[in-house]
Amino acid sequence: MFELLNSLALDSIESSIDFRKQLAQERWKEGFNCPRCGCTKGYALQTRDIVECAGCKRQTSSTSGTAFHGIRRLVEFGKALKDFCLGNHISAAQYARNAGIDPGTAWTHLQKIRSVFASAPLETACVDVPCTIFKPALIKQSKEDELYCATSPKTCAQEIIAVTILNSSTESKAKLPASMIHSALSFLLSVFRGVSRKYSQLYLAEFNWIVEDRTISFRDAVAMCLRGHPIIRNDITDFSSPFLLRIVDTEFAGCRAPPTLKFGDSD
Ligand SMILES: [Zn+2]
């Protein structure tokens, strides 16, 4: 149905139309499958990223029902995803400046990307540590509060309770991977200048990905997003990290030591 456009490598995202075509090609490379009726016969419409089902006539775009669903600044999102694959981990503020988009959109894009990557199972043993350990880096509540309190007052109230628990709890006596904690703290502080407790697990999912030294091609990352489900803004704003945060345990026998993290300028 879609001709194989090998020249349209996923490394050149110049326009939304081009990128949508590439997504269509990637999504239906094994053939079309109607998400409503399962029919495998469809007709590509003129825009070439929409397929009309031959059975039920439902029109499906290359992004509908995937993690790309509803993203307006798709080109910028694609570039941010590519940056993640290249190991360029940056703050929302820096990404907003680079891409010329507003900080709120940039923040949502990066949280969506973290959510997709957080759904990939960890390859290394991990430990659950109380968020109190990361207290020195949990300093950005006020800034992120502005982003989610306006739309989600209920979640905000839950977060206040969680922060109260955080402040009143005692330090865990459990044996903790000290070098990992140190490395995670420096990640949260040097890249983001601290994060909110509410979203800390998403940032640590990004950290885990770096520490595991995992590489993924942009094409595979795109495929992962295409297999994923839509992430709406409320999915992000309703997210609240558990009290115990999961990080990889490189002190576990046979694991690598935490890498020396190198980052560009923070905000
Ligand atoms: Zn159908």
C-alpha cells in the first residue's frame, strides 16, 4: 500500500507531512490492520498518512491510537525523541529554546517520551529506595506545581500529602547503592536543577536508561511509540511517583559501575 521509501530515512524530519508519511510507512510496514474491525485491506488517502478501511470505512491516521496521538508539534517531538536516542538528555527549558516552542509544550513532550521509555522493562537489577534519599534534588516543586496544579487540583492535594509524608519520614536503614544515589542526585541536579517529587520517578526512569547504557535506534524508538498508547496531558499531570522510587542497582554483582555523566549547560 505504501511504497517503500527507503530514501525517506527517519533521520530527516523536515516537515510534519514528511514525518507523518514516514510514520505511516513504519506503522503499516507489515500491512494495514484496521483498529476497529481488524480488516487488513485499506486504501491510502491522498494525504498518504491516512488509510480508509475497506470494511468499515474508518479512517485511521498514522498517529491515531499511538503515543504520537494528539501531538501538535510533531516535528519537534520527533527531534526530541531522536535526541533521547542519541543520548542528549536536556531540560524542558533547554529543549524549548532549541526547538522554539513554549516551555509547557516542551515539558509535556519530554514527559511523554520518558513515559514511553519508562514502560520498557529494566535489564538490570533494581532497588526501590525511599524518595527521602533524593530530597536534595527535589527542589523544583513550585515550578512544576504551576504546570499541573492549574489543571489537576485533586492530584495537587494528593501531592501535598505525599510531600508531608516525605518531610516527616525517617531515613531508610536499608542498604542503598551509595554510588548510584550520588550519580542519580547529580543527574537530577545538573540536568534539571532539581525536579518535583511528583514526577521524580519519570526523571529516574530517564536516569535508569542512561545508566543501563542502553542504546536504541531512532527507528526502534519510533516503533516503540507506534506500539504505545495515546498519552494525554492528564495522564502526565495525574502521574504521581510512588514513595519508593525504583533505580537500577549497579552495585549488584556483575553490573557496571555508574558512568561518568556528562551534560551540557543546564537552565
Ligand atoms: Zn475497519
